[in-house]
Amino acid sequence: MTSYFIQALDRQGAIALAHRIQCSDDLDALSASVRGSDYHAIEIWHDTRLVARVKLDSASLDPADARNL
């Protein structure tokens, strides 16, 4: 199991909530994080590596998002 740091972001992009989860891999961490993100955008981190950023609702993408896909 690998430790991931999950950050829930408010609509302005500030961290609203953060916690650690243990998952088998990046996809498991993404799946677990998305299930709990009904009201916040989230970022999933493994150490200093940004694994994924999931935007809230229909938030528009910007060019920096491409590096996270």
C-alpha cells in the first residue's frame, strides 16, 4: 500500500480539507478520492508528485491542467 495525500479545494482553489489515504496505486487513489468529492475539486499527491487534479462540476480547464492528465 502507498500513502497518498488528498486535498479538497474550495471554489477559489484554497485547501479546504486535507488527509492521507492508503491505496494500492494511483488509480485506486483517484477512485477513492473522487467518490468523496461531491462538493470540492481535489488534488491527489504522492510525496511531491501531483498524481491528478479533478475539477469541480463543469469548471473550465486551463493549459496547466494538461500536465495532470
